[in-house]
Amino acid sequence: MVRELNTGDTVRLKKPHPCGSYDWEIVRTGADIRIKCLKCGHTVLIERTILERRIKTLIPPATK
């Protein structure tokens, strides 16, 4: 299933970042997607297919 991921969206992943946060902001989209940890600010470039498997939920903008 292909999810529609846009710049500025917030996603919750299945496993936490070492800092303890599960929430990431999408910074850049394309074949590879750059995401930024909302707790420590670390950025990661990850393949779209791998990220889609790791996403638990897409957080709506109203609950940020």
C-alpha cells in the first residue's frame, strides 16, 4: 500500500529513536525521504519503502 506522505507531516514509527521519541517530521520527499526527530532534531535519509513499513500512524496536523 502506497501512503501519501507530504513535507511537514508528522509520523509515529513502531520503534523509538535512541533519544526515546517515536515522532518524526517529514522534511523532504521523493524516492528517499528525509525525516527529522521531533525530540532531538536528528535527521535521517531513508528509502520510501522502508519508511512505509516502519510507520505506525500518521499524526493529523490538529493534534501536533
